Amino acid sequence: MPDAQTLAFSAAMSDQCRMTWTVKVANGAIQLPPGVQLPDGAEVRLTIPDTQKPPSFAERYAAYIGVAGDLPEDLAANLDHYVHGHPKK
């Protein structure tokens, strides 16, 4: 469990350093922007963005495209009729 001095340091650093930088990695080391200096022992949070593009809507649901070929042509316009029995529009 951290001691009071460590907690005070962490709280002070978190209040002072609420910043976000986009940095590069060179030879396995993170290069901070010019002028940015962090004290020894400072804790930082590293988030590595997902480099893969998420699948499109059509790609996610490709298995379902065209499976319901026998639906009424006016389903979109009269959905309440088919689902709830309301009069057709």
C-alpha cells in the first residue's frame, strides 16, 4: 500500500499534468515532445490506439443480408400494421 507521501505526490502530479501528447517510439523508447520533462518516478498512462479499422455495418451483418426475402413490399411504411395490427397507411 502506498504511503501518504506517495499519494500526495501522485495527487499533485495528476493535478499538474492533465495533458495529452501524441508521441513516437524510436528504438523501443518513447520520445516526449521538446520541452516536456517528467520527474523520475512519475507514473504515466500509455494508450495504444487500435490500428485496425473496425468492420462496417454491412460486414458485421453480412450473414443476415437477404435472409428475409418473403417480406411484404410495404413493410417499412406499414410496420405498425404488421407488428401491432394498426391500420395500414
